[in-house]
Amino acid sequence: MMTAALRPLRSPMDRQLPPKPRSDYEISVLIRYFVTMFSRFLCAGCLVLMVSCYEAQRDCQVFKEGTFEFTAQLDGEEVTTTFVRQGDIEIDYFQGKSDTSAVRWINSCEYIVRKLNPKSKSEEKSIHMKILSTTADSYTFEYGIVGSSNKSKGTAIKIK
């Protein structure tokens, strides 16, 4: 039981007043705010769905055989390699020299290239090639030495 001396003193200002009714203007502002926030949330959700559903085109069958060019930077200089792939053989033409490699397809978009006549220890290592995306006349690929996590990207253009 509390005595009067221990009870906190309450002033008339401490009384909680009932909420005052909102005007029509305040209600319309609140509705407009919630509609705007909902539409922004809805647009953001649609954007996330569209981006997450995007998948690059990959029609790899078209690029299993043919003549291709690949341009890369080598010691600050732009160099172009031409290669012809037919069946399980690929012939590379680079700086006036040709080199033949065996091609083993893992699936429709990935293959392993192994030089048939390696001239050094580093040329004995096989290269894993993965086609990432395709267009009507080119494909973007990722390549690296088998077993290595170091990968590079390039684009090959089909010329025949």
C-alpha cells in the first residue's frame, strides 16, 4: 500500500489527451505518401526480378567448328590469332607459325585444348575453355590452365 507521500505528483498537463481527429488534407497526404512508397517498392521489386532472370544467350553448337579470330594484348601490343576448329582438331596461326591442338568437348559450351606437339613444359599443360555468351558471329569465353584458378576472358569472332 502506498502512502500519499510516496506517490508521484501528477499535474493536469500529465493527463493523456485523446488524439485529435485528422483533417481530410492530412489523410490525403498520408495516402499519397503510402501510395508513393508502395509504387517505389513495387518498381524496385520488378527491377530486381528482371535483372535476376536475365541469362546471357549461349548457342554454342554454332561455334564448335569454323574459322575464328581472337585479338589480345601481348606486352602492350595488340596481336591477333586465327584458328580453325574442325572436329577434334584445332589449328592456331600466330605470327606466321601454326600449331595443332586436340580438342575434347566436356559439354556443349566447354572444352579442353591440348597441344599435340608441345615445345616446352608450359605448352604441355591443357587449357580449359568455357563459352560464356554468344552473338550471331562471335562468342565470349573464359580460359585458363586446367587446375589453375587464374582465368582470363576473351572474344572470338567467327570469320568462316
